[in-house]
Amino acid sequence: MKGTTITRVSTLRSALQPNLLWVEIEDADGVVGLGETFSLAETVESYIHEGAADYLLGKDAGDIAGHWTTLFRQRGRSGIGAETRGAAAIDIALWDLLGHRTGLPLWQLLGGRSRERIRVYNTCGGPNYVRAAAVAGRQYTGDFVRDPYDDLWGFMNEPERLAESLLAEGVRHMKIWPLDDISVVNQGLHISASELRTALAPLARIHKAFEGEMEVALEMHARWTVPVASKIARAAEQYQPMWIEDPVKLDNLRAIDEVCRATTIPVLVGETQGSRYPYREILERTGVGIIMSDPCWTGGVTELRRIADLAATYQRAFTPHDCTGPIGLAAGAHVALHAETAIFQEFVRAFYHGWYREVSEGLPLIENGWLTAADRPGHGVTIPEEVRKRPEWSARTSRKGA
């Protein structure tokens, strides 16, 4: 049997992280690669073993582009459903396997770096943010924890202290979402002048205390209609946010373009899109200035790199998404180091200093507001054996003929 032939496809899950699914692929020489995806883990696990493993087993692990094409043609080329997320995790694992086989880091496999390090911004979630299982109609921001890194509580209650603590770590960029509660009450259809002042108060307070030192992005989670999103954006302009993110849903590109035209603030979108095809439409038909994409959702390393190149073709900035898991952070970071117009790598310091370290080794290095890749092959992240043996962990394996 050829050494690069795929002999095993395994999935790993932890009851403490019910949204996360890890995928492990092994070749005939015993070389292993690790991938990851997020949301409805059991559903994606079923797809991998029932819809993808039989195809992969016996194939050459090095034919990454061919496997991507086969898996994506099976179920179409847009959206981030279970098949897309499963294929994304497989793609990340195959790139990681290639890195371990060659001894090279992922950024080098992609053709080298455009920069040796990249700035990070902190997404201000807390330790339990998005930890609960994703269920329709349920908010899963997590319970507040009086923890040094409960930054969600921090931006809602003590935004100046939060900004100060980030600056002390050298992090000069952050993202907050103070409008979400009002959007739930008003269904995104209306916001009064007093509600708007209240919601933008954290942004205003940070701007007043740290203008020129801390830059803040305003996340809107696609909860608003065009006129309300435009009203919010115009009101926020005085505080000079880095960008507004996902002000409206991307179901109608004219809608997002109307918001772009209504404000001087750069608009960022993209984390919920699957494959490069919807990004081309966004870039061609809207004034969106910054493209975001998630390797664990949109198609793995293969498609994330293509989306980054597409953004550069249209002279737009690019940043990978991370609010999911340690491998998503690492894979995105390697692409960000490689990509021509990458400006940031997102991270959640509550995760990075917390549960990411509880389940993995080999994380990218973040110091004084900058990220560099770990000096390890592939994307660098591994799950130690002692972690896999914990009682809350489970595994499922497919082998040829089994």
C-alpha cells in the first residue's frame, strides 16, 4: 500500500465543547493530520463517516485539491451546512497531514509568507461564550463568569477597564456587540434615540478614554433592517470604529450595498458564507471594504486561500474569523500570514488563555498584539493523548473494509 494512502478517518468530540468536532486523518505510514469544525457536531460527524469516509479511504492524502472538488461537488458550492463544514474539517486535516509528512509549516506549503507576523484584535467574548449547544431560537452567549477574561461582561459594564487591560497586553484592537439585546427586543426593526445612545455608550466611553490608543470594531450580527442599520452606522461615525460587521443579512446584496453607501465606516462581512462563489458576488456588487472568512465553515484551507486571493484581486482587505476553536485560529493565522491583503487575525483571549490551552498544544504565539505561527509542522495544533482519555471525550473511526 502506498505510504500516502488514507487508511483511517476518525472524529473526536468533547461533551464540554458540544459545538466542536475534530477530524483526524491517517495515512499508511502513520502520519496524521488534524482538522476542526464548529456547530451541530454530531450531525457533521455523521456526514463525515456516512458521506465522506468511504470516498477518502484508499485515496492519496496528497491530492487535496481533488478531494476538495469531489466533496464540494457532491452537495453544491455555497452555504455552510453540515456537508460544507465536514468537508472544511477534512481539508484542514489533509493540509496538516501534508505538513507533518514534509516537516513544513502550513504557511510555507502555501507558498511562503507575505509577512512574518500579523496584528490581532480581541473579540470580547467570555470564557463560556458560544459554548452551549447551538439550538434555534436560543441565545448561546454563555453565562457571565467573574473571570479576568470575561470580556463580554466587561464591555457591557466596564468598557474603560476592559480596554485598559487589553492595552496592558499590547492589544490595541477589539470588537464588541452592544446592540444585540436591543435587536432581540425590537426584532431589528426599530431603535429609538435613547436606545441608540445606551447601546453605543461602550463605544463612546472607550473612544473618549483611549482615542488614538484603542480601535474598536462594532459587530451587529446581521440583526437589523437596512434603514435601522444605516441609522446605527451614522450615529457611530463620531466614534470612528474600525468597521461595522454584518449590519444586515447577506440574502440581498443590494441591501448590504445600501448600508455601505449610507456610512463612511468600512463595512466587513463574510463569516457565514460557504465557498468562494458568494464572495465574488459580494466583491463585484457591493461596497464592502473588508472580507472575513472562517476556514472551519467556508471550505478549509483550500478555499480560505482562494477567498483571500479573491479579496486581493478586488483590492479589498481580508481577515480570517475565529470564535470557534484552536485549529480554526491556527489555520486562519497561517493563511493570514500568507495572504496579500490580510490585515488582522481575530482571536478571543478568553478562549486563547482558557479552554484552547486545556484541550490543545501548539497554538500560534500572540505577544504584544501580534501573532506569529508556532514553530511546528502543518498548522501546529495537536490534541494530547491525555486530553483524549478524559471521560467527556468520545471518538468514532472509519477504516477501509471495517
